[in-house]
Amino acid sequence: MDAFGDELARMDPSGRVIRRDGFGAYFVGEMLREPDHREGVVLVAEEGGRIVGFAAGGVRLPDEGDALSVVPFRNGRVTELYVAPDARHAGIGRALLEAMERHFATVGCTAVRIEVWAPNEGARAFYAAIGYEAADIDLRKELR
């Protein structure tokens, strides 16, 4: 998780993303709580006893506002997907994501959502190549 945080910080064009001591432990703890309360799952990919990737997520249901504004849904939400740079382009990310999709289908989801950070062009291209499309776009303007 620390390597993931370091990678995100390096690609941040505004320099706002950081990874302080404790980042990895905190976010691993958050990721491991996901299965307990959202019909979620955490997956780990290993090669030679080394963790080279992970994925996590859970089920999202409409909240009160959604119930008033969109058709009912039961979506899988991938909250984390990471593959170590030296293990990329070997099918690990695809295998993790396909396993997540199978889990979500098994628990009755009809769609899977993934949030991807705009500067992460590699992840955006990966998701697009396997059929994911933009659903929402969050815009930001720096005030100086």
C-alpha cells in the first residue's frame, strides 16, 4: 500500500498528494474492513511469496437521495486495485478485476464501478481497454 501511495504522489501534477508514515498501515486496515460490512472481498496476487497486487471492494446500494433520483441499483464498487510496476502487463490486474467482477455477480450486482484518479492515465487506459466507461467526472479548480 505504501508503494501505491508513493506512485500516486509522484503522478500528482499539483503536488497535493502525499504519503506520510502510517499511510500503508492505515489504508490496509480500511481495505480489510470492507468485507465485514459491504459483502466485499479482498484479493491478493502473489509471485514467489511476494505480494505483487491486490484488489478490494464491496457492494453499494442506493441511499435515500439515490432512491429519489435514479432507478434502484446494486453495484459492486472496486475501492482498491494495484499491481506493482515490475509485475504489470502480465495479466495480474485483469485477473484481479475479473475475480472481483465474478464476486459481485455472485452477490447480485448488475454493474461494477471503479473510481480512477484523472492523472493516472495508465489505469484509465487499462480500464477502458477492458470495457469500463466514464460514468461521472469530478472537476476541480485551484484557487490561488
